[in-house]
Amino acid sequence: MHSPYGFDLAENCLVCQLRSEKFFCNLPAPALKMLDQIKQVTAYPKGAVLFTEGQSPRGVFILCRGRVKMSITSREGKVLILKLAQAGEVLGLNASILNKPYEATAETLYPCQLDFIRREDFLRFLKEYGDVCLRAAQHVGQNCDSAYEQIRSLGLSHSAPEKLAKLLLDLSAEGAHNRPEKSVKLALTHEEIAQLIGTSRETVTRLFSEFKKKKVAELKGATLTIFNRDALSNLVLS
């Protein structure tokens, strides 16, 4: 089935061309057949909110294509982006297993395909298939590791340039192959980047201006170009 966002929906997990080694893509065939029976396949536009922080858990979303921003908000309205979820990740897993409110808000950064599974069906799925239960446990562990890394980055980094340099290295790492120059699509505003590294938008804008002047990196529109990875690495290691 063709979506209105320029890609075809992958509806059958057994023959899906998007399958990878991610947690819920690499299940045995019987489990994938059951997954096809209980999931709802949907395409979402950029900026769609899948669930909000504090909302009762309706179920989980398997991200098949695109990226999703996971964020939390303080009482004063300050926003912190916890992570940018990638294809293969399961969103709302902790809340659905524990039957507690979603701990973050999930919003699509690009047009995405997500498979939704109602909480009751998902819990039954976990009980019936040991492989699925193991994958869920591994995913929860990965979420915990990501949280530790976020705390380490925000709390132990010495400066805003170091935090931004580390973020840019992480965002451009996929497919870089040690090339001196690397461009990637990055649908993030300066405000969202600031929310990822725990600083102000003004600081991010100033740092990008400095990075461009020194020919280290540039964010032009939705394209991030890394000109000098070694210079960014030195900022992280300093």
C-alpha cells in the first residue's frame, strides 16, 4: 500500500524490506506471523504526536521508518529531548509493561511508518513467545543505557561546545566511513538541538556560527555537514 508521504507501507513483517537486526525485526517466523495479526500499520506526517507525557498507556508503537523525538517537559515549560528514536525501536514499552503513564512525549521528526499494538494484545504476545519477551527485556536494557548516557552527557560534560560536538558526531556517525566530510539530513531546529544538550537556543546558534567560521561543521537548512571530525573529537576529549 502506498502512503501519502512518498513511501510504500511495509505491512507484512515476513517479507518486509526494512527488516534489520533490531529487536522486533529479527523474531522467529511464528512470532512475526502473530505480530502481523495484532498490529495496526499507519503512516504519520512530520510533527504527529503519538502519545504525550502522563497519558495512560494505550499500547506500543514499533517504528519501522523515520525518526521520532522523545521529550519531557518541566512544570515551567522547559523541554528536554531524551532521544531521537530510530527505525526498529519500540516506543511506549516501559509504560505498557508497567501499566504506568507514558514517561515522555513522542513526536515524529519525519514522515514515519509505525505499527501500533494495543497493550492487552502486546502483553499476551509477550506471554506466548519467549523470544519476544527476551527482545522486550533487551530493549528495556537499551533504554536504560541510553538514559545513563544522556545523564552523563548533560551532567558530566564540561561545556556547551563539548556537548554539541558530541551530539554532531553521534548524529553523523552512521555511514561516515571515516570520510573527511560528511553530510546528513537533520530535521532539527536550533531550539530542538538546545533541548537535546540542555542549553539555550542562543548558545547553539553562536556555536554553529563559530563552527562554520572555523570550517568544522555547518547546519544549513536541514543538512548538517561535518568538515572536520577530528576537531569535533578533540572538543569531546578535551
